[in-house]
Amino acid sequence: MSGQRLKGPGHPHRTVLAGKRMDPCLSRRTWPGGAEPGEAAGWQAGVQKALGEGAGRPSRSPRPLPPAARGPPDLATPGAMDSPVYNCFVDRDKMDAAIQDLGPKELSCTELQELKQLARQGYWAQSHALRGKVYQRLIRDIPCRTVTPDASVYSDIVGKIVGKHSDSSLPLPEFVDNTQVPSYCLNARGEGAVRKILLCIANQFPDISFCPALPAVVALLLHYSLDEAECFEKACRLLACNDPGRRLLDQSFLAFESSCMTFGDLVNKYCQAAHRLMVAVAEDVLQVYADWQRWLFGELPLSHFARVFDVFLVEGYKVLYRVALAILKFFHKARAGQPLASDSVKQDIRAFVRDIAQTVSPEKLLEKAFAIRLFSRREIQLLQLANETALKQKGITVRQKSVSLSRRQFVHLAVHAQNFRSEIVSVKEMRDIWSWVPERFALCQPLLLFSSLQHGYSLTRFYLQCDGHEPTLLLIKTTQKEVCGAYLSTDWSERNKFGGKLGFFGTGECFVFRLQPEVQRYEWVVIKHPELTKPAPPEAGPTPSQLAHGAPSDPADRLSPFLATRHFNLPSKTESMFMAGGSDCLIVGGGGGQALYIDGDLNRGRTGHCDTFNNQPLCSENFLVAAVEAWGFQDPDIQ
């Protein structure tokens, strides 16, 4: 058979075989029918190309696609209101029970914002044929590297790779990490086809080292593909996306592990009640959060996962975080007041997600997900980059997966009863504080930098002991036995940039807290009230090249950190007065008052409401200091 060159958006110089590819799955009945502001321009052009054909807006020069690569024809064809027609991999009875089909509709939308709304509302979820067509067109429009395997490649290699094995006995690629292939509504033939496709993907993508989400993605796409080859091509395009600013599927252990840390950070900020529950019952909170992708890619029933995937194709990776946070919120609500065993928390959440259809509809799940006022895509990218950098610095990479997993077990022992000594807090209290810090520092052990009982009551000595350490933890005990403190994201040596004058610095990761007489944490006011700010212009965030290659080695050229105030248009500086230090005082939190003020002799202090943290007084408003401690974060490998 001769090869035919096709050019077009999303298909750079793709080679397909001429002639008709026979589809063994089609019965005598054929298919009847078939981001963020900075991305809008590119998306709109892509959507017009992807969905304009056959959607009420004819293309000026339609691309000639061979039958092998063609999606379902125009949905307005006669017979479009017939009962849905599935391929040979789908169990009709299971599919009819899982997702009600209300008949195909046309899709004439080309604007990004409108497409987002339709995806969230489940517009094409109501038609099996229309969803298949939308998947085909949206995935076809993903910008991919020049050499991306297509359907014809699958036809060429599948026989050689599968050999004489029966489909059910085929091994899974190592990169799926023993992940079970979800069957959803596939029959036995479909389950075998997923294994064949995964093996062919492994053959074509030797760089993939860790991708446990892929079996679920392939299984879902197979429901809405004409045959195995088309499903293979769709999955390959998701994996071959070459847009540095567009993240789809994690393909390395480093990316996966950092996503788990990022999810833990988001839980800590947006699901504090659920986080407290996890900290109270789980031996290792990070191990629970490391399961977050499995909730989505494997445990969610097809009716829910397909709706999530609809939105994911339009809006990207951030949707996955939103939905996982919503799942945790629903789990906490369902299990509030019920006993949880530490050794079964992961299994309990998995079981809840598997049975989620009994209590939470897909609509309710997405509604809860998008009610969470999450950080901007740019901030999440910066957080992800920070977590990846922390893992690299600790030697946790894809080639050291077994080592990193054993190190993860150490997280729970970061504050160990045998080697932790403090004059202010107990081991349990320090563990509670440690559960609040960003995940990339929760991997560390507490290192005592300053103690007023050891180093004296001197602010100068405090700075001397703390300079060069970032972040630090400030603990204060009053003569009334009240305990409060602050997590401070930035090196105290930054105070020297203000030429001896008192100036504020730090980032939105700072927070203040009290432990006695009752536990309460106050975070940056913008986290709970994002309406106070508007995102800064795009140039304030990382460029695609920086996100792809990490921060430059020159400190002067480093990316600004996660939640840096320069990323936000704040109405005044009072919402970003995190920390300040001078020769005669130390201040945490400002604007309308100070969350903490301590004099130069570390003798007297005061606390009150401040605009930066919107906090209540952390102890008696005017207090005498009994003890002050500053703690740093030490890599567990450094003695």
C-alpha cells in the first residue's frame, strides 16, 4: 500500500496509508453521527479548526482524511436519533445502564469560554456519538511533536508486538506500575484491546518511565473510538503534546511524585478540615495524597470519569486537582464523626470513590470542584516546579524510584520522639505544625537554629543564627504559658536589602498560628478571599521555556517564588506585609496592626488583628516572652 502525506494543524507531516482500513468492530449498522485568558487566542483558532467542520460552520478548505483517520460523519445525518451504536469492545447493557444516551446534537461552538461552559454542563455527555466526535476533534488539535505515531503505525506493529499471546494474558508495560486496567463498560475483548494498545504505546514511547493514569485513559478512549488503531492514535497524541505550557499526563516518576506533593499543598490550603482528619488518622499523610490520581484514573465510575475527562480535554491538568479536592471534601463530609482506622484510610477513600454514584452525581462533583477558588494556573505551575526542584535536590528521580519510596516512609518520622527536644512545644504539637508546612519542606527534619534559653534573649543573635536558612519556623511561649508562632517563607537576611530601614518581605506561603490555649492557623488573606486581587500580567509568571527547563542557576535570574506578591494586583500593600526585621524589633504580619511584634530584647511583645492574615490576636494582646525558638528545615540525609 502506498503512503499519502497529509499536512494540517495537529498533524505535522503525518503519514497515513492510502486506501480504506477495514474496521473489524463495525457491525452492519454504522455510526450514525459520527484555560486561561492567555490561552484564549490559540484555543479559539484551534477549536475553530477542530470543531468547525460539520458543526454549522463549514471549513474553507477541509482536510482530506482517509477513512482510517476520519471521525464520525456529520451528526445531522438521517438516522441520527436511532439508539446509540457501540463498537465491538463495549458491553451494550453496561453502557446503557452507565450513561443515558439522549441522542446526538450538533456542536457549533468555537469560542473557548463557551466551550468550557458546554464541557462543564455535560453538553456532549448526552450523546455517545457526539462525545466520540468531540474527542476525535479536540485530541486531533493537540500540538504534537513532528514524529507522532498514528493509526497506521499501530496497524504495522501490533502483530509483531502481541505475537501469539491471547489478549487476556498480555503483560502490562512497567510504566503503569502494576495499575489495574479499569474495565468500565468494556467487554472481555475490549479489556484485551487495552493491553494491546498499552504495549504498542510502550514500544513507541521508550521515554515514558511512569504513567499509572494511562490504562484508564486508554480504556475510556476505546469506548469512543472506531477501533484499536484510532484509540492508539488518540492516546499517542495526548502523550506527544509538545506545548511546554500545557500539561496533560505525567510520564515520569518525578512528575508524578511532584504532583502528589502539589496536591497535598492544595489540600492543606483548600480542604483544611479534611486535612486535619488525614493528619489525625493516617500514619503518613503523603501516602494518602499519593493516591489522588488513582481516585480519578481507575476508581471513579465511567459516568463520572468521562465527565471529568470532557472538561480536562478543554481546560487541562488543573481540572484534575479540582476534582480530587472535591472528592476529598465529599469523603470528609460523608465520614465526619465516623471512626477511621489509620491502616485503612487509603482503602476507605478508594471504596468511597468507587461507590460515589450512590451519593454524588457527576454534576454535583463538578459543581463542587469549580466552586473551589483555586490558585491560577501560573501559580500552580510554579508550585509544581518548586516541588520538582526539591525532589531533584534530594536525589528523588525516576531512576531512583525505589529509593524515593523508602524515603517517603520517613516523612511520618520527621519529628521523632527520640531526637526532638523543644522548650515550647511537644512532639505531637510539632507534628501538627509540620502538617501545615508545604510538602517540599515536610520531607525535611526540624533543625533548632535559635533558642533564647541557649543563645540568650537577643534579637541580634536571633538573626545571626537564622540568616541563611529558608524557610524558618518561629515559636513563642509567653509567661502565661500561651504558645503561638509563624511559618516564615523567606530568609531573614532579606531585611538587609532595605538599608537599615524596616521593610516587609516574604511570600503568601507565610502563616501565623496559636497552639495554646486552642489551635488555630491563619493563612494569607488572599487564599480565602481571592476577590481582593486580580492576576498580574502574564509576564510576571514563568515562561514556557523556564517551566520546561527549571530555574536558571544564577540567583538573580531565578523565577519569582510561588505566591510572590508581584504576581498579584493588590489594592494596597497592607495585604502583603508578611515579615519584617530591624535592630529593635521583629514583625510578622502588618496592615491595621501586627500579628506578632517582639522587641529587640526578646522580652516584650504584642499581637493583634492584621490585614495580611486577617487574624485574631494569637495570645494576650500584650505579653511577656518566656521563650523564643527558631527552627529550620534539614534534609534527613544531612547529619
